[in-house]
Amino acid sequence: MPDRCEYLDYAASAPLRPEALEAERAYDASPCAGANPNSLHTLGREAARALDGARRDVAHALGGGFRPADVTFTSGGTESNNLAVLGLAEGVRARSARRRRVLLSAIEHDSVLDLVGPLHSRGFEVELVAVGRDGAVDPAVLEALLDDSCALVSVMAANNETGVIQAVAELARRSHAHGALFHTDAVQAFCHVPLELSEVDAASVAAHKIGGPVGVGALAVRGRAPLRPQVFGGGQELGRRAGTQDVRGALAFAAAARACEASLAETRALVARRANGLYQRLCAPGTGILPTTCVRVDEGRLPGIVSVMVPAVDSETLILALDQAGFEVSAASACSSGSLDASHVLLAMGIPRDQALGSLRVSFDERVGEDVLNRFADTLLRIVAERSAARR
């Protein structure tokens, strides 16, 4: 095994930022550390004020006109997505019984797509919105599925495997024209690219994708949206999500969001340049490596995701070989990495299964330097060349 492992799986979970770590330390040293923010005593009120400050910071980083009161802290992106899709669908139907259809894009994260069964069991019809070969939802395709029976549309802000950014503002406008609410899973995009959320009714985010701690996320929901809670037993978070809040985690989340927001434009440009350099090396003619979409990270892509395929070698073989060489990458979403099948995202894009089975996702932020990416490229190109030669 190598002496040092280079971590290139930031889209699964990014290392903790110094700002988040410092926020945790400051909380631990504060008088209100461990106090319940729902208690009426002095330390409880102090904890509540700290939590509200974190709420303001997350709302500000989201933009789109979301207010601090719209932000509900959760345990992460999965809970936020579950609460949004189930809670909004039920809330809309309670207002209008005819609205019993839910539209989800075919490339959503498993925490959204795995809600198809629960939605069916609650009496909803669910349809998947197809994407093109470019990995994007065409607003006209969504439009063709919308009618006055639709309760909710959920389309992610950017895909967690390919990095393709979706036209959520236009998709939301078309949904609203038919009376449906619109939710976006912004977990992968938050604090990596500017978000256009002014038309969106609800957005899910998670701390650990931006260098905050694992186990804390948020769902921002407009005050006018009829959200039905999915967890009961205390009335915290304005009744939207029961359970004592993790003040320490929320403060660290807010600190990471502030740090990312402060340098978003510069960081995006820097990371995109590094991603483009990696694409050019990996997908040069004759390497045997193909991009899943294109070899250019532009305004329509997340800056720190490089998504490629090696049609002649399966993902598991590549990941293990890279692991032995000291580089940690993934094939797709970490939440579905135990599956031996091809990525549902790539299949939905029309990529042949034999190619999709060789997919790799390399993800990083500004903390990964060009030297590491160049050594990674050298290693992957060598592994692919050796595998190709062995088959001849």
C-alpha cells in the first residue's frame, strides 16, 4: 500500500474545512455547549440565538429570497429530500385532492428516486422525467407531462455523478404555470456554483458536501408552501421537523457555507481550470477513456466533478487498482456504490450499459492541487494501458 492516499471523492463527502472545525471548537468552549435550544433558561436561549445565526447564514448562502425562518435543519441531504418530496406532495394534495401526481427526473439521487414506492403507497402516481444525452432535463419534455393533477416536481440543481447543472428556474416556472410546486435537491451544487432559486419552492442542502460535518443538512421551504412533517414528537423547527437540533453541527455548517460563499467565483474558476486540464489528459485520443458528457467544464457544469468511462474495464476493477496506487475515487453516488449494475444516471442518458459499467467519478475542490491531479492522471492512464495490453 502507498504511504499516502490522495482523496478524490469530494462529491461523496468533502474533508472538514478549518472554519468548520474552529466553529465546533468555539461552540465546545462556550457556556451554552450542550444546552437544548428549545429550553427557556438562559443557556437554552443562548443556544437558540446561536442556532438562529446559523440559520441566517445558510439562508444567505442559498439566496433566492429564502428567509432564515424558511430554513429547517435536518440530519443531512437524504432527510431533507425525504421531507421535501413526501411532505410537499402530501401538503399540496391536502389543499387540492385532484393533485395526486409527482414528477421526478430520471437522474435524481437515490434519496429521491427511492421515494417512488412510498409515494405509491400513499396514493400518488409518480412519473420519471427523461433527460437527454447531455444529462439535462429539457423544459419542453417536462412541460409535456404537466397538467392540473400534478402536485410536485423535483429536479436536482446539479447531478452528483456528471456535474451537469439543470435549468431549475425555467423548470420551476413551467411547473408553477400548472399549479405544481417545485423542489430541487441542491446538495451537490450548494456553495460550488451560484444558485438560481428565486422560482423554487424548496431546496435541500447538506453540510458534508462543502466541508462541513457529516450529519447535518437543511431544507429551505417557502413559508407559503404546505409542508406536512414526516417526523413527530416535539414541534421543533416550527413544527416542520421534530427532534432536538444539533447546534454544534449547524454552526459548523454555517461556517463552511460562509467560507465557500466568500470566494465562490474565484474558487469555481480555479477548480474548473484544474478539471479541464484533467479532462484533456484523460480523454485525449487513444487513451481509451471517454467523457460521460463532454471534455469541457463550463457554466453548465459543476467545477469539481470529472466524469469519465473506460468501456474496456469495469468500475470496480479500476477503483480497486487506483486504491492500491493511493488514489480514492468512486464510480457513482456513494449511496449506491454497493450496486454492481451500471449507474442509473448514465443509463438514463442513453449511454450503453457496457460503457456505463466502466464509469469513474473524480471529484475535488480547491484544496486538491494540480500536482495531485497530474499524478492521478499518470496512474489511471497507466492502469488503462496495462489492462488494454493484457487483453491483446
